[in-house]
Amino acid sequence: MRFIDRTAAVLAAATVIAGCRGFGDEPAKPPDIATVAAKVGCASPTPEPTDENFVREAVRCADGRRVITFGDNDARDNFRKAQDFGGVYEEGNGYLVEEP
């Protein structure tokens, strides 16, 4: 009986750990550009070309800020390393906002 209880406890713990680590799960969905633009207060978002490396989607706000989404945070970080731009106004999970 004690063996069965330990086995059940170990299996339950392994299931919880696997769930927390995301084994077998799909990768996190990249943020939606419209959602991010609204979150950062981007008025009149205008789509922009996304021919830059690592960029998924981009919009220009009425105040000149540029909202950019990425497939993941590694892509965002690589974009920042590779670009020579003014600065980052705000950064979040899978996105950044460039200053005008």
C-alpha cells in the first residue's frame, strides 16, 4: 500500500512539474499587434512594412511611436541588438515601442 501511495505521489508531482514547464504544449502565441497598440495607448495605428529581421508586425501611432511585435522575446532582444534606433519607449512580452 505504501509503495502505491508513493508511486501516485511521484506521478502527481511529475504531472504538475511537466504542466508548469509546458512539456508538450504549443509555444506561447505571439502578441496581437492591435492588442499591444491599444495597451500602450497607440492612437490611429497605421500598419507598416515588416521587412526588418525578427519583426512580426509593426504599426505607427499618431504621435510617431512605433509598436512592433515579435514571435518571441529572443527575437525582440535580437532586434534591439541589431538595430540602431533612437530608443525604446516601452518593452513587454513579445513587443516593444520605439520612441518617435
